[in-house]
Amino acid sequence: MANTQAICNSFKTDILQALHNFGTTVTRAGTGADTFKGALYFATATLNKSTTAYSATGEVGNSGSYTAGGITITNATAPTLSTDTAVWTPSASWTTGALFSAAAFDTLLVYNSTQSNKAVAVYTFGSQTIVSGTFTLTMPANSAATALIQLA
């Protein structure tokens, strides 16, 4: 089975319960913004809309310069409203060093490490095999047409 891009169903109910704070200055019950992470998964993994939390199963894992659990996603901008659509996209790109894995990977899981590693969304991209060099995953612009998370 393959990975399937989707906003996780559990995230849809979590946001209605105020479990995720994407803000940079907005606070919830005296706390700051949550920490969101991105983990890479092999093309043979089975992440999809039913994914509820981060798991090391199928993850690229500790290989070369990649660390299990992925990296912290820089959340430099709070969610905004764009053409009647609430949007959120991290403002930074993700760059790691050489040598990930000899096996193909094609998926990024965004999850909230502050809130028990709850899954946010699964994003797929073209299959990559990095044995030497640098892998950079650049996030799209924060607009209604391209944001990683859109509530219309």
C-alpha cells in the first residue's frame, strides 16, 4: 500500500477542541505556540487520512544525517486569512545533510510534538533516494491556493 496525501481526520476534530496552537504570539491557557515537526517516510509506508499520531514505523529513521522523529518545523507566522480561507504554512524550508537512506522515500508527516505527537497532515512528493548530497523540502507560499493547511 502507498502513502496518501491528506489532512488527517483526527486533526479535523482536534482543531475544534483547540488542541493545536499554530500561533506565534497567540496563547492558549497561558502557553505559547506548539512545536510542530516533520518526519520523512519510505515510499512503502502507509500513511493517510487515518494516521492519528507520529510513529517510527515506515520512517526513514536514524540513517546518515537523518534523525528519527524528523526536524522541528519553523512556525514563524501565525495562521492568516486569505480570500476567506484560513491558511497556514511554515515560513522556512527544511534542509538536511548528506546520506539519508538508500531506499526511496516520498512522504512528510507534519505532527504536533507538544500535543502527544498528534498527526496534522500527510504530504506526498516525488519519490527521492538520497545517498549523497543535500535534500531540501521547501514549503509553499502562505496563500489560499497553496497553503499546507486550508480551512475554507
